Amino acid sequence: MSINRKHISVFEHQTIKLNQVIDGVKFDESKFKAFEGYFGEKGVPYFSLINNGVKFNEYVGVIQVGDTVIEVLPKADNTFAGNNEKKHWRDILIDMLFAVGIFDIQTPSSSALRLKSNSILDLYFELFINEVEYVMHNGLVKKYRRKEGNVTALKGSLQFGKQIQKNNTHQERFYVRHITYDTEHLLHLVLYKTIQLLKQINTSSALHSRIGALLLNFPEMPQLKVTETTFDRIIYDRKTLSYRKSIEIARLLLLQYHPDLSKGRNHVLALMFDMNKLWEQFVFVSLRKNKQTNITITAQTSKHFWKPENGYRSAIKPDILIKDENGNCMVLDTKWKNLNGYNPSPDDLRQMYVYHEYYGAKKVALVYPGSESVETKGAFFPTPFYTQMDKECSVIMISLPKSTRENKSLVRTWQEDIMWKFEDWI
């Protein structure tokens, strides 16, 4: 396959119009049609179709269309401009993905990624390659399976009906059903199909030879039709536990791949992440990992607050719940948005008021990204039921690092700074 990488970088909520040139690549009609086909009748959450164009939503990541990789980056402020802006936000996105465990680099097979490229897609591909190389180095696991067919020596049980049907003129053959012990099982069928997919869609020259080597050395397997239930059938044991990470990545790649059935050129692979959920997970992981005092931190702790006469109950679920050693409760709700100097929306403040009431919270806070760490204290107005402005509701801005990729310790420092900020708030 001839590798001719085309790369477009845009920001969340940005629009690409038909025939627009970005980063030297033209968003032509074939790419637009591929987006239309992928969007379908039901739509997808990653982008919206507009008149002769595509408008991206709050999802970030990569969408590969044919040989073109469209990278959608987060953006919370205008601190950086020019050529460094996209690199800056790409670095932040990758660091956040690493921090929350999207890229799990704790396994022996992936302790060091070789690629210097910052492409999220390349990192996923390389991580999968590393995992499969590690599995192959340790030896592919064999399993028992039932097999039926013609053999030259009688073993297992002879299938008389098939024997008469297929071997009437071949007395030297036996059509039998027997047990065999080999590498042809579901785990390897999935890995083999994923390697074939990478061979087809990879646009990184740095990975091309490694994918070819995998395809050459991995035993050839029958083709497998992959669905969600395929992965539900996989059960790991002591011998196959090392396959887990490679299968997780294979699941993501195979289920998110949408082949172009009409022309066969503009296949679509989408690896996208909800930036609001990613920000929530990142703040939670940073707090839990670096907490110093005797506090407990939990995520998505739901509480029922309404029940109809018939039907299901409704629940509220704050992003992060903190309890100190005295049992005091504090609630954090994360929002990936730029306030631009304005107050939070009334809906967000009403939500925090409900958290205050239902959780009996000592204080609550809305957490936003920002160019610098700032806490703006606030409180809800008194009502006839309480006379003091003692229901505290703060707005906390978390500063984003200026640079991280050159020095990984800066990532840890960033997460530690987040915890220190909330230690002061608590």
C-alpha cells in the first residue's frame, strides 16, 4: 500500500466547508460525502451536517476518512496563537487521555512508545502493535476446540452421513468430528482481523513495516464477522489475561470502523471522546491520585429525588463528591467551557442549588478550565427558610499547563496543582 498521509487539525465546534483548504489539504466532495454517509439517518454525536459542510461538536479525537486524518482538538481559551496553538492543545488532550487511562501504558508491553508523532490515531495503532508483539513474544495461547472434516487417519467420531456423502469415491478419507488443540480461537480471530484492518487503513510510514511483520508472522485465521456480542463472548483466564489490552483496542477499532461500501475508498474510522466527560474524569483522577488529607472522593454518586406514582424514579448524579474526616459533604460539577468573564449559566447554578439541598453539602463549586487558577466565591441568596447567605457556591478555574510533552513531570505537577487548589478550597 502506498502511504500518502493527509492530516487536518481543527478545534471542537469548528466548521469545515466543502472545498475549504486546511493545513494544505482540501476538504473535497468525496470526503464530504463520506461524512454524510457516516452520519446516516440517525446521526452521530461527533458532528452536525450543515449546508455544504460539517460542524464539529464537543467531541474530540480523530476521524479518518480514506487516507485523510481529521484531528479534532479541544480549546478552552486563546492563550496560544499561531503554529503553536494546535500543538499545545494536542499535547493537553493526549496528556489527559493518558491520565484517565485511555492509553494504559502500565503493562510491560507498552512501557515505552516508540513513535514521536503526536497523532492520537498513531498512538492507538502503536499501542495495539506493542500489545500483539508482546503476546506473540510470550507465545500464542492454544485452546481445545471441536473440528469437523476429512482426515487421512480415523480419530474422534466418524460422521456416517457426511462420510457417505463426501467420501464415497475416496475410501482413504474419514469424515470425522474430533477435538484439536491449536491457536485458532476467538482471541486470535479478533487480533488477526484487527491487524488486517490496520494494514488497510494505516497512513503512518513509521508503523507500516511493523504491521507488515505482524501480518507475516501471525498465523492466518478464518475471517470473522465482528459485532458487540463477539466481545461479550470473550472470557479471560490466567493464561489469556495478557490479551486483555490488545482486545480492548481491537474492540474500539473494529466497532468504530465503517467501510465505504459504494466506492471502497473513503472508509471512516472515528475515535472520539466527549470532552465534558474527559474533563470530569481528569479532575476526578487528579484529586484521587494526589489527595493529602483524610478525605474520600467519589465520582457519579447518584441519589433519587423524585418518584412518579407509576414508573421509574429519577436521580441526580453530581460529577464529584468529597467528604472530609468530619463527615462534611462537598460537591464539584465540572464543565468544559470558557466563561469568558461571564457568570455561570442559570441552569448550572440551579443544578448546584439542588446538590446543596439534597446532599446537605457544606459547599459546592463549578469547575472550569482557564488560563490561570482562580477561585471566585459566591453564595445563594437567603430564602424565607434560611436567613443567612451560608450556602456557598464557588466558581473554580483550573489553569492549563503551558507545555507538557517535553517534560512528563509537568503532567504530574499539573495534577498535583489541581489537588492543592482544592485542598485550599476544602
